[in-house]
Amino acid sequence: MRLNRSDRSILSDWWFTIDHLVLSAIVALMAGGLVLSLAASPPVAVKLGLEPFYFVKRHAMFLGPSVLTLVAASLLNPRQMRRLCLVLVAGGLALMIATLIIGPEIKGATRWLKLGPFSVQPSELLKPGFVILCAWLFAEAQTRSDVPSLHLALGLYAVFAGLLILQPDFGQVLLVTVVWGALFFLAGIHLVWVAALVAIAVIGMVVAYFSVSHVAARIDSFVNPRSGDTYQMDHAIQSFVQGGWFGRGPGEGEVKQVLPDSHTDFIFAVAAEEYGLIVCLALVAIFAFIVLRGMRHTMHEADSFIRHSVAGLMLLFGLQALINMSVNLGMLPAKGMTLPFISYGGSSLISMALTLGLALGLMRRRPRSVSIARRIDTHHTAERELEA
């Protein structure tokens, strides 16, 4: 089927208004993730008593729903996105509470729910919805004084962060705190409040260090490698040295044989050893391009909700990638955070597809008249949504 501009179908309209460069970069990451899953996961599967390509097949299986999620989310208009994200946040918070009650404990954390043959991590699916709702509340705070938007945004953050702490998942707490704080700052809130939030975050980190043993152990081993177990970090860093610029070749890496999380947390190290620094730099460039392209869009966007939403979604995506790569390079303590579209994990794949699908939808080219009409109707739309 050939699309043309005279065709006014939904698919044709989507194709000619979507950012093709960002879409191509996302497809490249998805393809790269499948290749690196093939490189990194077989040894892990064999150690767990599974057939060698178990994780590869499941990774490929989740790519289909991820692509559908990406396209479906990018077809939505801003009002539909807000409604979808309200459902996602309400359902996600309920599932996170259920996870704490009936979820299995894995490596000292209760983050997953078993649904038949699949495991779901509710916090992953909740993150993009959280960003959209907070962006909307902060945008409303700039134009309306009759709605307690800031209080609602703060309450939503407190509930989400509190549930993450109970799991515990301090890596995700750090991620959502930075994104929420950035949105808070973009909304033009007084710097005194920003400073207060930074102080609260520092106090929270200190409390976590002295009250949670594995957090203290990770920080201690990062600050002073002789004080703890640095087995995974040492092998991850060594893989960059052994790989050099062009790598040892597909299938020739050793780090995947010794690291239990080589297909998830440390897949970037596998890429470095087998394919070299050239491929790693290419991955960094793709991640950076997507984020910078999104941020460029915010500079020309008049609608505050769209501006805040795109910035928040791009920060969520970019910071998660940065944290994962920094851990692999020994620049941060281990966080248990996946590399978007590259690491194995169904919840992460679909969550990142939803994140960038929403961003693509908000970045679609729209007629100027539509943009003006939307801004004129902002107050009436927000009032109707609050009443609903």
C-alpha cells in the first residue's frame, strides 16, 4: 500500500505528520536490542536450565506489542493521552500495592506480579503516565489558580515514590524524582521550592544509606572498591578494555559467561566487548539524538502541556539510558535499571515504547490554526476533565 498526501486516512495522516528521524532512530534501537539479546542472553539461559535462545525468543515476542504500543500511542491527541494516562496511573498504583502484598520476592525486592507465564513490573508501565499527568498539572498551575494542581502533583509523586521505596527500588526513585523535579523547575516554580526539594532528596538518600543494608553496601563498594563485592562492576569495566575499538567479534565475549545480568543490566558491557567502542558510541549517539530532537521541539512549542510533557518523557527515556550506561562504566553504583529497547524485559520494552509513542504523538506536526484553537480552548477543556 502506497501512502500519499491526498489520502486523508488515519494512517496516511499519521505518516505525514510523524517525526521520521526519531521514528527511524527508535526502530534502529529495537533492531540493535534484538541483535544484542542474541549475543548476551544464551549463556544466562543455559545457567538457568533453559534452552539457549529462550530470552531471545521472548525478546522478539515482546517487540510486536511494543511496536503496536508505539504506533497506537502516537495516534492519540493530547486529550486522549491525558485520559489514557489517568487510567494507567490509577491501575498502575493499584498493581504496585498488589505487588507488595502478593508479589514474589526476587533478589530482595518485590517489584513483579506473575500473570500466567509472564511477569509484569507495574512501576515500568506507570512511569510514562506519571510524567504526562504531572506535566498537565504543572501546566494547569501556570494558568489556573482555582485548582490545587501543585498539591496534586506533589501528592502523586509522594505516593509513587513511597511505593517504589517499599519495594524497594531506589534506582527508579532517583529517576522519577529527577524527572519530577525537572518538570517542577520548567513550570517556573520559585527556586526556593526547588532548593527545598533538593534538600529533601539528599536527606532521603542519607536515610536510605543508613536504613537499607544493600543500598549502603552498593554505595560503599562504589566509593571504596576494597570494602565490598565489586565482581560485576570489575568485569563490566574490563569488557571495555578487552573489546577495544572494534570488539572481539560476535560470540567471542567472556563477560556474558560470568555476569548473571548480562542480558539486562550489563548488556552495554557485552556490546563493548563483542562489537567494540564504535558500536557503543553509535548507541550513545542514537539515544542522544532522540533526546535532543525532542528537546528541540519543546523550544518551538507554545502549548505548555505539550512542552512539559515532551521534556519529561525525553528526560525519562534519556536519564534511564544514561544511568544504565554509567553503571556499566563504573561511574555509578549498580541500580538494576535496563537500557531502553536494548536490555531484555517485556515491561521495560512496552514502557519505553509507550513513552516514546506519547512523545511522538505530541511532536506531530499540526496546523497552526489547530494549535491556536487548542490554546483558546485550554481552560474549558481542563474544567470539563476535572468535572469528569
